[in-house]
Amino acid sequence: MTLTLERLTSTLAPRPVRYVDTTGSTNDLCLEWVAQGAPSGAVIVAEQQTKGRGRLGRVWFSPPQTALMFTVILRPSVAALARAPMLGALAVHRAIADLGIDGVGIKWPNDVQINGLKVCGILPEAAWDGGDFGGLVIGIGVNVRVDFSESTFKDSATSLETVLGERVDRLALLQSILSAIDELLPQVETDAFFDLWRDNLNMLGKPIMVEGQQFTAQDVERDGALIIRDEAGKTRRMIAGDIALG
Ligand code: BTN
């Protein structure tokens, strides 16, 4: 069903919600809204993005009506910032598992996958006002009915409806992800929260490729860093970057 401001507002009340049919990036809109004083929990949803941004400077694009694309504003402590990727990934993981889908896992640091195929990308960004922390935005793009069968992503990405074989209501999914964020946010600095993220990672102990070289994904640290081990047993700590499984 089409997302409209009326449906979003009535379902998500009293949360402040904005809806745009087409925009550059919902993250950019939310960074502007943060600077204007938007409260924690405020959300912007778009049907289409012309400059959707992904991690590591990549482009994120989904055809209209095929994805759920939104950004939520949060105002956590600066200490919790390193855990923003974990928060986004765990919330989406929970919402997707609640649809009854098996094989949901998190690929470090915050891709959500189903049986190793990416179904959701997450881009957390902090807003800074000079040296002062102004707020956090978490941009989330979920493939709901994107058809990857003819695309270059056909072996690396999937959509919820492809896996489920039935229609997924994007508004209900959005509500479920936002509820999960509300539940998880108060725990974000706890060991239990970190352990939950760690337990749902799908590549620990497995071979991974980093910059064309094979490593083993050994473990993660409490700030979210990934420890990788090469064939000679030497370890390296990654705080950003990309890994490929297998
Ligand atoms: C990634 O996997 O590289 C992260 C993709 C994040 C995409 C979402 S869609 C909504 C929000 N607005 C953006 O410009 N990006 C995020």
C-alpha cells in the first residue's frame, strides 16, 4: 500500500513524522531537522531518493514502491555513538525475524542479511555543531520488493517478499523497526546489548575477504571494532571498511 503522511502520522502518533515523495537523501533532511531542534524519535520517510547514500561513499538506490527508506533521529549520549550501527542492525533484525523469516543475521557492522543475502543497509551519521554533539540520525533502507533477479546484485541481495512469498506491509514494518529501536535504546550502553549484537553476527569464526586477502573474522570488541586474523595468526583491528564472507 502507498505510504502517505496521513497513514504514517496516524499509525506512528505521537512521534513527529515527515513524508516526502522524492528527496535527495532522508539522512540529509534529518541532519537539517536535527539542527533545527527535532526531538528524539522523529522520523522522515521517502518513497524515492535521488542521492541516497550508503556506507563508504556508495550510492543507495531503490525504485519507488519497492523499499522502505527512512531516517530516524535520536539524541543518545556521545558515549553511545559507537553503538549506533549495532542499534540499527538489531532493531531491523528483530523486526524481520518477527515476520517469521529464518536465517536472519548481521554482517559486520550493520548489514542485515537473510541466509547471507543483504536485505537492509544502515547508515548512522552524527550531527556536530562545531565541536558539540548535536544528535544522531540512523538511515535505514530495507529491500521489500526490489527485484534483483536481473541485476548485478542477484547473488548478494534479496528482498523480504522474495523470501516470504507474500506481501509485506511497509508501514507495519516501519512501526515494528521503530518500536524495536525504542526498546533497545535504553540498553545501548549495556553488556547485554553488545552480547545480543555479537550473538547475531553471522561471520564470527568464518573465513572473510578484506581488500582481496583472506582472514578469519575472530571477534568483535565492545566499541564495535572487528578483529580479523590472517593465515599466519597475526591479528588486525578494523573500525570501518568492508568485508566479504567466504
Ligand atoms: C549501506 O548499506 O551502504 C547503507 C545504506 C543506507 C540507505 C538508507 S535509505 C534511507 C537513508 N537515506 C540515505 O541516503 N541512506 C539511508
